[in-house]
Amino acid sequence: MRNITIILAASGWGAGKFGTADGAMTVLQKQLLNNLLNDHRIQGEVYFANWHFNSCQNSQDYPIQQRRNHVLQVGRWIHNIAERTIQQGNFLLVIGGDHSIAMATWSGVKDANCDFGLLWIDAHMDAHTYETTVSNNPHGMPAAVLLGKGDHDFVHLARNPPVLKPNALIQTGIRSYEIEEEMLLKHLGVEVGYHKEREAYNGYENFLKSREHLLKSNPSFGISLDIDGIDPAYCPGTGTPEGRGLELDDVTEFLKGVIFNSKCIGLEIVEYNPTLDQNNFTFEAMKKIIDIIKT
Ligand SMILES: [Mn+2]
């Protein structure tokens, strides 16, 4: 029996468009968790919270400080549940929502006295701070925050920051970033898997290598999956799509049965924005991803 705690965080406060919040909403309403929750090998509990009155609004219509405060509120909620989840030995599944929630997810895991490495699957580095950001969107900052850089309160969602030492983070799928982000990660010595040559790329092998590498210096690992890391041909429903992305099959193959892998502490899936979907492609991809983790 595997105990699993699922957090559905309907928050787009860290993104440009609040529609990202509808990702968690859709997963709930369209019952994408049913196969997980009805599996006799799994004992699941679900936490859901919606942080918007109107997800049709743009976050740019709100002051930066207010958006930041909401990101912190959502973050404290997630942190507390994540911490308890890991203390209880449960598998943690977080579904967003935008990627700013990663600050909280992995801060909570760390505060449960868990040593882990994090595989970051994304088109973007998300290594901005308020000093370098162009958009002022916190979902471009979580990797920096987890490394102890940037906004003081974001960093201190964790009791003892930084959450990650540079060798406990590996990024993959990266193909869109600003020079300031690259400089920060290079300076710290984080391993970045660039994804510019799609043809020459062996996605699945690469995931396995990254996991092995993380497990050399960490007893366990977690996965932060930004679905914009996957090619927009499969996942067009996301706020900042980038072409020439990862193969969906590589990602699902890697995630196969992951909740029964005792070395894997948790998975986070973020940036699904159903309002931007085309032909339900992203919906179907989400369904596939959620089902495969118990297969
Ligand atoms: Mn991201």
C-alpha cells in the first residue's frame, strides 16, 4: 500500500495569466485523479484550494506587491501540507497552478528533514530574482529561490534555506532563458541540460542519467515538471510555450510507476493552463502523465 498526499493548488498569482489556476481546477472537475484514488494499492488524500475569484483576469492588473503576497499565502499553505506529507512517509503529488509553487513544495519537503536532489524539467531556467526579472512574474524565480537567491520572504518559506545545494539540482529541457539566469546558475555550478538540438537528443536516457547523478550525492529525489518543457505539439495549453521541446513519451516513460519508487519523494506538475489548450491535447497529456505514475 502506498500512501499519497495530493495538493491541488489553483493559483496563477505567480504567472502572467490567472488561467494557470484552472489547471488544478480542471484536474479536479474532470476527475483526472480517479484512477489514482480508486487503485487498491493506493491510499490517497486530496487537498484543494482555489486562490482566485476570477481566473479570467490578468495578474498584470494587480500591483507587484499584492501578487507577491498571494504567492506567499499560497506558498505557506503548500509548505505546511508538504512538510507533514514527507514526515508521514507519504508520496507527495502537487498539481498547479504556476511554477512559483515550487518554492513552497520543496521548502516543505526540506523542512521535514528530507535530503533530496531535484530534477527540474522545464523550457525555462526559472532562475530570475526581482533584480533581474523583466516580467515581475514569480513563476520565473523558483529555481533561484530554492538555491537561496532572491526575495527574502520567498527564500524563507523554508526554515533553513537554502533548500538545495547547487549539486542537488539538475535542470533539463532548457531552451529559453535570460543571460542573468544563466550567469547565476553557472556561477553556482548547477548542471543545466540545454535542449537546443532536438534531433540529437535522447530524452529518456538523459532523464535516467540525471536521476542517477542526483542519487549519487542525495539519498532521494523529487521531480518538478513544468509542462512547457514538453513540446507544444503535445502541451500547447501553457502560458509560455517554447518550440523544439521534450517528447511527451520520454517524460511519461520516465515517470512510469514513480509513486512506487521508494527513492522518489514527490512530483510536482505545473503550468497547465486549460484556457490556452488546443484540441484538448494538453488535457490528454495531463491525463496520461497522472495515470502513468502508478502504472
Ligand atoms: Mn517553469
